[in-house]
Amino acid sequence: MKKIVLAATISSLFAGVASANDTKLNTEHGTDKETKFGVHQHIGAGFGAGLEIVTAENLKYYKETNLQLDYQFDITDSWYVKPQFELSIPHSHFSKKDMKLAFDKENTINGKLRVSNKIKTGIETGFRLDSGLYTSARYRFETNNIKESFKGKIGGELGKMGSKAENKLHRLDLKLGYEVSDVVDLSANYIYKRSVSENSIYVQKRSAKLGDLKTSQHEVELKAAYIGFGDLQPYAMYTYKSDLDVKTFDAKFKDDNVFSVGLNYSF
């Protein structure tokens, strides 16, 4: 029921502002098996709102819904500043896990895993030249938490324990692009991510901090879009991902690069 109400509310929102004639649709699929469907609407007076649906495993699972809101200040005709807000709502398949182990009446355990919504706040600034060259920079801060809890009987005695992780991520994007004769839009985007996860654990009524888990990662997105069709713009993008550097353990984990194809349409 909540999904129906959410969908109806969003539909009415975009339907009410469709007359602004500045709507952008997007779909994208990558080798990471994620597929994205998005819409962004310039509401007016500098405000914009967006909705993105993300699926996983080649449309097998509904992964998350992203709700976006932004406001663009035009400092000059070619220079802007844009504060941004995004709420990422994970689907229950990825945010709720329940477990039950029953060996006998004296030994039973019930476990729960809960992943909260993710809040993303950021600010972006960009500049565009008449020659077709453009650049932008964005900083974004993301936060959410993950909780695990276990209750049950061990040897006939009741007990409970659990853990909590407060996740904070800092992200920096630096983009440089060039439109070639209204035919091809070429761009490169450098991304730096640094995260800190503050972990704690409790057993019965006692709690303790486990310390922070710190990671960092670099990415480079190379994108080519054909803009000769005007409002309809197919594109291809390759994302290089460095190893995930886990500084807490002085360890690195390999991450897969991603090739994506997509389509933008404006009306």
C-alpha cells in the first residue's frame, strides 16, 4: 500500500509541472547488472525534482528508489551553483533480513538486519564556454546506518546482542567535457570517495565501541554521447574503479570496472 501511495504522489507531482516543458528522461544499463530509470523535471524558479528507480541482477530485483531535489543559482549566463538533496530508499530485499535458528526448545535464536534510508546532501558548481567546453565540481556527503540484533535462548537462558554501524561517506566529483560541433559530447569525471563507519556492539545491557572502519576509492568515468539527434541522446560510458583501500586493516579489495549504455530524452 505504501508503494502505491508513493507512486501516486510522485506521478501527481510531475503531472502538475509537465507544462514547464523541461523534462528529462533517462535509462541506463551496465555490466554490473544494474538498470536505472530516471526522470528529472525543472519545476520553475530554479527548482528541480527527480525520481530514479534502480534494479539489480538484470531486472531481477528492485534495488532502490532515489528522490532528488535541487535548486540552481545562475550567477551568470554560463556559471551556476546548485545545492542538492537526495533520499535513497532501499527495497526490503536489500534492507531487511530476518533469521531464525531453532535447535531445540532450550536453544533458539532470532536475528534481524535493518539498513536505513541514505541521505545525500551536496553542492555543485559549473561553468560553460561558448566554444562547447564545460566543467563542474561537486561535493556530496552521504549517511545511513545498519543495525543487527539477535535475541533468543542459549542453554535455556534468555539473551540479546547486536551491533550498529553509522556510515558516513564524503564524495568529490570533478568533471571536464566538450561538445564537438553539436554532434558528440565527450566528458571525463574523476570521483574520490572516503568513508568512515563507526561501529558499536551490545551484549545484554552492556555496550562498547569497536572502532572506525575507514576506506577510500578513486573512480574515473569516461562518457561519449551522440547529440546529433537533438533531444534524443544515446551514450556509452566506461567507469574505472580503483581497489577499495581499507585503511583500518591496511588491505585492498579489487572492484570491477563497469561499462554502461544509456539513453537521455528531453521534452
